[in-house]
Amino acid sequence: MIPVMPKKLSAAAANIVAGVKASLSIEPEYTDVAGLHARFGIKRGLAYALLDEGVIEAVSLRRPGQARGKRLFSIKSVRKFIDQQIAQQEAKA
């Protein structure tokens, strides 16, 4: 059964809905490989190559003693890299 939204929300529910809508428009600081691909078209191989070259930044979230974790890439560093690429191409033109 699909729940039906009430026509009029309580004040508390309206505040929650407004907060969720506002948070959806906020740009995150970090993203995973899937987010890089969705936002910038950068696939896993290129992301790790750029990371190895030191042109973008990332952090690995791991629990102590664990070999695997979650790699998050800095969106700010990716945007900076893209801006540098654009500037280089414009300088050549």
C-alpha cells in the first residue's frame, strides 16, 4: 500500500520538508567514483590516475585494521583541475 501525503503538513513536518529540499541544492564537498562519473564524466581509471599524479585530492575512510574502505574525492580539487585544463586550452587558442 502506498502512503498518501496529507494535504496540509504540520509545522514540524513542513520544517523537515523545507530542510530536505534545501539540502538537495547544496553542493557536497566530497564524492565517490560514482559521483565523479555522474557529475563530471570521470570514470574510475581516470580518477585514480589523476589522484596518482597529484592533480586531484581524495581521502580514504577506513576503520582501524581494515584493508578496504571508502574513497572520497574532493569536488573542489576536481573543479580546480577542470578550470586549469580550460585555461590551458584557451591559452593555446
